[in-house]
Amino acid sequence: MTTDTDTLAEQVIAGDRRALARAITLVESERPDHRADALRLIEAAQATGRQALRIGLSGTPGVGKSTFIEAFGMHLIDLGLRVAVLAVDPSSARTGGSILGDKTRMDRLVRQPGAFIRPSPSRSTLGGVARRTREAILLVEAAGFDVVLIETVGVGQSETMVAGMSDIFALLIGPGGGDELQGVKRGIMEIADIVLVNKADGALKPVAERTRADYSATLRLMRRTGNDPDGIPCVLTTSALENTGIDVAWERMQALAEWRRAHGRWTETRADQARLWFEEDLRAGLLERLTADAGIAAQMAVLGAEVQAGRAAPSAAAAMLLARLSQGAENR
């Protein structure tokens, strides 16, 4: 480990928020010369053995995720806990840019000494999270945060990836069953531990209660398999505006986490997630190496032009390139 990286690791472990921000910037960097330092930094973070409660949060646009996260985060701060928020913003497919406006939407939480908010661009990564989100989680855990909130870019079948890096997965929905229920994918419903009907206030409160009943009935019909305690998954109503239901949601999350620790599910799930992380990073690394090879890149360009011109089917062209790669590997 270089002196600079060594110092940065020490500062992160000591809880320095500015150092933590620099460390996450380092692991998110796509520059090859930064990657070696980033890996050493990650190893130092993992060596601390510190663990936080990782809570994944997803929901349909307009459901009030940022408002809920701020109210939830402030509740945890009031309890004396340190809270990190890793918010992933969608990137433009055209420019690659992101707005990264989560800090402006959480102006109270961002001012708290015990809070850390980090927006990151999703770039081309599917699953509602950035590719390096897992590494950012390790860094904030090493910095001594008690709870990590991972906010995804939206809701859909691909958003289920966040469940592969969290201990508890919460799905936020708005009042009004019908169309809202149709808009939420079955896959994400099946993996949600807790469904939170947000905006349960004012004139929408009765609607939110009906939505809670609708979703409760739906989850009973789906009957998720697994070894979780009775009552999981559950559906609760919350109001980030009136700050109601937030304490109950936290109590349910704590109880579920404690149950999973006591029954060995926590350790088992963390081990499975580490294996999944390894496999996904390996696949991504292999793809990067392939596309960085000039010869392979040239073949991809030729075959890509054939596909674009309609002279070859995409699947056939891909199979042809894979066959050439396999033959080349055998001849080495």
C-alpha cells in the first residue's frame, strides 16, 4: 500500500467523512492506475471486520424515497446511530452524466455530523445500483457507520440486484392499490422484506390504509419461501411528512435483523453475497479485458457492422466471435 493510500485508509477508519468521500471517489474511478490503490484500500477496510446494518430501499418514482430516507435517517440520528446513505442516480445513456441531487433533497440530514450522504452515478450498470456500490458499503462500514441505506434509481425487475448487497430490503409504494400494484414487478415483491406505504397522511391516509390491506393480501397469496419469522414480509404505513410510522418501521427492521443473526441467516446471507460479488466482478473484469484487446475489438467492430447492415443475426455473430475466442485459447 502506498503512503497516500495508507494514510487515506487510516483516516477512513478513524471516521473522517472527507477522507471517506475521497476513498469512494477512488474506488469509483475507472482509471486503471487508480484500481490498484482502490483494491488495497478495500482490503484495509475489510480487515477492520466492522459491519453495519445494510438496508436496501427502492420504490416507484414520486413515492418520496428521498423524503422518507431523510426522515428515517433523522430518526436513527436521534437514537445515537451513525447513518450513511448511498444514493444511486440514473445516468444519461447519451452523455453518461447524472444530476446527483440527493444532497439537496436531504438538507437536514446532510448537516448532521453523524450522517454521510453519497450520490453516485449508475452509469451503464443495471440493477439500480452502481458497479462499485458494494465497495462503497465496505468503506462506510470501516468508517464506523451503524446503518447503511442503499437507495436504488427506481423500481423494476432489474432493481432486485440491491437485495444481493443488503441485509434487509424495503420497498416503498404510494397510496392507491390498482395501477400502483400493476406497476410493481412480481420479482421485487417476492424479495421485499418490508413494504412501506408512504405518504399516509391527510386525505391520503384512508387510501394508504386500503393500499396496505391490498398489498398484505397480495403477499399472503405469493407465499414467499424461506426461513423468516412469522409476519415477514410485512406491510406498514408511514408518513415522512408527519414523521409517523418511522419508528415502527425501524423496530421491525431491527427485530428481523436480530432474528436472522440468532438463526444463522445473517452470516449465511453475507457469505452468499460475497460469493456473488466475486462472480459478478470476475465477469465484468473478463469483459473489460476482452474489449481492451485490440484484435478482439477489431473483430467485434467487423461483426457489429455485419449485424448493423442486416447481413448477420446478432446471436449468430456473437456465437461466431465466442467460437473464435475459444479456438484461440486452445491454440495458446
